[in-house]
Amino acid sequence: MLKGCDISDMNNDHINMMRDALCCSLYMFYMLLGLAHLVSKFLPSFCIKLVKNSVDERS
């Protein structure tokens, strides 16, 4: 089905697309933030464990 070339309809579609893209990028941003938070939480202790293990093996 072809839609009539209605300007307000076109604008509405465009606005919806923009809003969806914005929501999607915000969602991805928050996911990355959460991931970075988890990494910053667990990575230091993991690195400390690795360093301790390698130091223990040397001595």
C-alpha cells in the first residue's frame, strides 16, 4: 500500500525514526557504561590476583 505524499505524515515518520535512533544510541551508551563499570569493578582485583600469582611463582 502506497501512502499519499502527506507532509505532516512524512515529518511524523522522520521524527519517529529520529526518536528511535536516539533511544537506541542512548540504550547502547548505557549498556557500554554498565560494561565499563563492571570491568572497572572486576579488572583491578583480577589483575592483582594475576600479579600475586606470578610473584608467588617466582619466589
